[in-house]
Amino acid sequence: MSSLRILVADDHEVVRRGIRALLEGHPGWEVCGEAVDGRDAVDKARDLNPDLALLDIGMPNLNGLDAARQILKSAPRTRVLILSMHNSDQVVREVLEVGARGFILKSDAARDLVAAVEALQRRTTFFTSDVATIVLEGYLTRSLSPEKPVKNRLTAREREVVQLLAEGKSSKEVAVALNLSVKTAETHRTNVMRKLDLHSVADLVRYAVRNNIVHVV
């Protein structure tokens, strides 16, 4: 099988080392870069142009789902494999919606990681039987009871602002992280709170957790 260049993104160094060791033990696979959070992953994907990006879903500054969205928008040929600690119907559905080709639980990485990467290298998908069951059950549930369109859906930029605010960053820190003026960051904050009908930072944090923008370990 041809060579494969892989970007590994996880905010825990020990996890990155373990994943790197697993991947580089496979002939023809090269870990071309490591990223410590979602924003770093987007930057490195742009600079390194990997064949595959392996993204932890629960990263700070920019979560794995939003990082995947940005990576696939700028480099649609990059295949994305998502790692998560949770496999709820909502999480799995969002993984599929962003365009990821595979999904595995962190607890199953030692067993499934190599098989998942091999599948994506062949340009197929990889989902465990448990995840496939969740996808099917979710599909059947939505078919019987179609969801109403989501009102006031956040833009990609607004999701970034929500994550940073929910992680405790000030408007000034949000502005620096997103290369915005403080006034623009404050405007985004005001618009988000109004759009979502939220009235406090605590409300914002609850929204971010409930919608998989930030992840509680």
C-alpha cells in the first residue's frame, strides 16, 4: 500500500505519543506533524497538507468537529478520522455532518486505530458496529419524527467565539485568538447571546457543552 502522511491532533502529549507510536509502527505511514489544539491542527493541515488528519473531538481553543470543518473546506482531499470519549447519537451525527470518514472511541484506539486508518487509506469509511447501530437508530428515529429546522443556527465564526468564551476567555483574548478587533469580538459575543437567548456566561457554557462545542472530561 502507498505511503500515508498523517497529522495527529490531541491536547494531551501522552496520548499523542501513544498514537504516534502505533501509527509509525505500520510500514509506509509517517506522522508528519502533531497539533496541540484544534486551531493548531487547522494551521498545520494547511502548511503540511497531510493525507489524513486524526483529530480528538474535545480539544481547547477549537474543538475537533470545527477543526474538521475548516480543514475539509481548505483541503477537501484530506481524510479526517475523529477520536472521542463519547459515542452518543448527537456526537456521531455531527461527526458525519462535518464530513469525517471515520470515528473511533479513545477507549478502543489500541484495538481499532490501525484498522480505521487502513480503511481511510483505501478511501472507505470506518465505524465500529456500536457506532453503526447508533447511526441506524438515530436515522430511524428522525425518519419517524423529523426534526424541525434549527432556528438561529450559529455561523462557524460564532461557534469559535462560543467555545473561547465558554473556556473562560475575555473578549480581548477572543479578539487576539481570532485576529479580530476587541470591538468586533464584543459584537460577536452580543450577537451570539441575543441569537441564542442566553443571559449569562453560565448559560453560554451550558449551551456549549450541550451542543458539543466544548467537552467536559
